[in-house]
Amino acid sequence: MDTGLRQRAAGLKQYWHAHWSARQARWLARRVPPVTQLQLSQKTIFILPTLQGVIVGFGASIVMVIAIAERNPVALMLSALMLGVFLLGLILCYRNLSGLRLAAHDADDPLPRRRCFVGDTARYTVSLSAPARSRSYQNLWLGFTANTLQPVSLAPGGDVEVNLNVTADRRGLLTAPRLIVRTRYPAGLWQAWSRPDLLMRCLVYPRPQACLLPPLISTAPAGDHGRQRLVNQAGMDDFIGLRDYQPGDSIRRVAWQALARGQGLKTKQFVRDAEPQILLTFEDFPGRDAETILACLCFQVLKFNRSGQAIGLRLPGEGVIRPGYGEAHKHRLLQALALWT
């Protein structure tokens, strides 16, 4: 029976915690709406006394009451001094956040440049700047949770970039949680904080899962027996010529000797570049769930791209991505896997 009561108490605690978190999130969405950049002001800064501040303020009030009752001028001056320090700490603590500018890095891009795989660390970059050249910002703490706050300081008119990490637990566009910007400057009697949402995102690819690789598909015409035979017999290093460099070509294929001779940036071509191609599809993995298939396709994309094969992709409900090469094409395929629904 005691176990049952503990379970009900734990369930009730979780319910109230979830209920309070949901209400707090709705209130913050109205008070501090999501934006890509923000300048902290009275509307977005919250401030309360710390435990030390409560003790100092309460003690000063008690001393003042006793000093008035006893008509003791020394005690009255001491209480006034304590209250003055207490209230001055309020102004300085608020001023240490007021005017601070925060901006998300690469916020204007339609898709984030930050990329990672499921299970890895998603990294976000926040830019902080001090607009006034006569003011510095000291003893700032920045992070996503209270346990991961990082110390930050800004010189007058300066700026700094802070990298924040979150574990990527699912594929797709991972939106960063709300930031915590906090300070207890100057004496720790007050704590001022803000909870901005800078709309930072990271593209999370499926986690690669080792699986069998599909066979090569030759695109040579059926009647061209000589050319087909060349495809079957040629090795990986059968050089056939140069072509103009295209964005996304592997750096290992760049013809540096041609560049040194003043012929411009060229890419080496091999027989296999023009012939074998691979089309990755869901049909290669019958009986598996969608997430496992996406993980296997991610592994195949990385494997074939590393070996320099031309690879394409066909996903259910979407068009075919034609076979291609290079880093840009690889990220295009991984992006399609990450965003597939």
C-alpha cells in the first residue's frame, strides 16, 4: 500500500510539473516571442532577490524598526545604509542585462548550416554584443539549462560568440530550447534573467547503420558492347581526361598540375565516373521499419560518396534525386533522408 501511495504521489508530482511547464511556456511565448535577434529590455528581463538579498533586506528592515523604536540614530543610519546597498544592487543588476543584444548565427538561411547525426551533439552559436561603448557586461551566464551555463563577459562596445550544445535525439530540424541569460552582478543580492528564443535550428541526419551495399548499375547503352566491356574491365584508376571543376567535386579529384600550368581549375575524370551509377531506394530493405531503412540508406550514401561512386535516391512519395558526386550532392541526399516524413 505504501508503494501504491508513493507511485500516486510521483504521478501527481509529474502531472503538476508538466502542467506548470506548459503554462510557463505559453506565458513566455506571449511575453518573449521567438525572434532571430533581440535586445534585452524591461519587458524581457525578470529580476528577484536571491537568498542572500532576502536576508539583507529583511535584516535591514528589522534593524530600522528597532532603531525607530529605540530612537537610536546610529542603528537608523546603519539600516538606511543596508537598504541603500540592497536597492542599489537592484538597479545595477538590472542594468547589467539591459541593452544586451543577442542574435542567432546563420539565422537568415532557409536551412541551417549546422548539421550532425542522431546521437551526436548539435551545436548552436549565439552572438552577444554590447551596444554602448561606455558600458561593460560582467558576470553573465548563458546556456540552455541551469546545469550547462557558461560565463560570459563583454567589454564596452564589444561582441562575442558562444557555442552551446544539445544532444540530437531525433532526425529532422532540431530547434534549440529557450536560452537562459542570467546575472547576479554586482554583489549577489539580486538575480536578473531572461529567456529568449532565437529560433536556432540544426539539421539532424539519421544515424548510419551498417548494411549491405547494392550492386553498381551501368548506364552504358545496351548495344555498345565495347564500351560496356570497358566499364566491366576498367579499374578505379582508369583516367580518361579532365573537365571543368564544378562546385561539390571532391578535393581529391582536383588536377593541381593543370592549375599550376595556368589551365584553370580542372577535375580528373575516370571511366567509372561516366558509367556506374547507384540508385538507393526503400525497396532494397523489405520488411524493415522506416527509421531503420533511413539509417541504412544514410550508411550507403556515406560509403558510396567516400569511394567516389555516382549515387541517386528515390524516397516514397517524393521525386527521384538523380545520381551525382561530391560533398554538396552528399548533403543533398542526407538532407532528403533527414526531412522525409
